[in-house]
Amino acid sequence: MRRPRKKQSARISPRSSLRADVWLMRHLQVALASLGRLIRAPLSTLMTTLVIGIALALPAGLYLLLDNAETLSGNWDGAASISLFLKQETSDEQAQQLAGRLQNDPAIIQVQLISRAEALAEFRQLSGFAGVLDSLDENPLPSLLIVEPTVQHTEPVPAEALLARLRQNSEVEFAQLDLQWVRRFHAITRIAQRGVIILASLLGLSVLLIVGNTIRLEIQNRHAEIEITKLIGGTNAFIRRPFLYNGAWYGLFGGISAWLMVTVSLLLLDNPVEQLAGLYQSGFQLSGIGFATLLMLLGGSTLLGLAGSWIAVGRHLNEIEPS
């Protein structure tokens, strides 16, 4: 009888490991060499980087402005409330009872009662007509109930159904739904988001063209060097590699410059925005580029630079052949 063979454990051959190390080392050397070439031409590198940065900073800044606007309006859905103006003959006790009944409604989160006396005191303070109000024989203002619906009932259709149901109370004289302005704001925000996507697409295309044209000029400047490399047996992949790293470096540096531009712009706007928010008794502050957004910006810019370089190299490298 034959003995069963023992299963041999999978081993990584030293030769394949050595090949991987050599491959990584070559790419690292080419990446550092292309970086050194860019550093030795600081003026042209800076100009190209700034142009890419401006093209990327525009959509990134608009995206942040929309994000801050949505943060500012984060509690506005709850502010889409229903105002119930009670009849003049409704007493404070009856208004309190109605508020208690509405508070038990599952479609309502909170009910705030503003009595006739509180309404008159607030109007006296804000209007500046204290002398005229003192001359009146009786309080002309009704009691007011501010009803805050649940999130499910802030949408237009359920909110209007809740409004119709609240109007049926005998104590209610007039009911108003404060939702229209919220819907208009969200509609404007959606249009602005589409505009940012379109602008980002167009400017992303411009980054491809900028990097592609820069790499094309560099290929022309190194025309003789490429011919000599092909004469001694250099492959297209070998020649293409440093140009691809150049494009990636351009994209990365452009993303970093775009981040710096947006950050500085937000710092310049932060103090005026804080002062304006303070006038409205709000603690709102502008939020900058988060870590995830920064990674998306740098990764996207690097990919755009790499793609632009790939297109330029693929088009012009085949045209160069040793004569």
C-alpha cells in the first residue's frame, strides 16, 4: 500500500520575492527621479501646479459652501411648523387644554403655547408702539399654538394633511403651514448641487488638458533622449513610466494647492460669517475640508494627472522612432 503524500505547505519562492522587491525599487527610483526633475524646474512646476489648483479649488469651494448651507439649514425641517391662531374668545385655560390634547397626537413632537398676554408683551417689546398699546381697552392679539410635527410629517403631503386635521378644532380661527420657504430652499440647493457637478466635470476635463499639454511639451523637449533610449533597447513601458509619475505628481501638488486655497479662503470668511451669525443669535461657524473630503480631493487630482499624462504619452510616444 502506498502511503498518502503529505500536503506541502505553500511557500513563496525567494526568486519571486526578489522580483517583487526589484519591481518596487525601480518604481520608487523612477518616482523620486521624476520628483527631482520637477523640483529642478521650480518656476514651471509652480505655474502648472497653481493652474491645476485653481481649477480644482473652484468646485471644491462651491461644494464646501453648499455643505455649510445644508448644515446651517439642518434644523429648518423642524422649523417647518404649523401656527394655530385661536379665536379671540378662547380663554387661556381652553388654549392650555387644546395644547395638552395636541401634545398627545403621535404626529406632533411639541406644542408651544403663547398666551394673549405673552403675545402682547412680545409685540410691545419688538414693535416700539408701547404708548399706542397702552391706549387700547383690551388685548387685540389672540393666543397662538406653534405645533412642531414629526420628521415624517414635514414632507408637503403629510404636513398639509395634518394642517387640515388641526383646522377642524373649534378653538382654531386660522392655521398656517410654514413649509413653503423650506421647499423652495431645498429646490435651490438641488439646482446648485447639479451646477457644482457640471462645473467639476468641466474643470476636471481642463485638468486633463493642462497635464496632457505639459507632458506633451516635456516629451518634445526630451525627443533626442527618447530616441537614444529606444536605440539601446528601451521599451515603451520603460520610457512611459517617468512621464506617468510626472503627471501623478502634478495632480497631487495641484490637489494640495487647491486645499490650501480653499482653507485660506475659509479662514478669511470665518470672522465675517461668525459676526453675521451672531446678529441672528446663532453660533454657526464655517466648517473646512474634512479628512475624507481631503482624501477624495487628493486622490481625484492624482488620478486626473495620471490620466492626462497617460493620454499624452500614449499619443506622442509612438510617433518617436529612431531614424
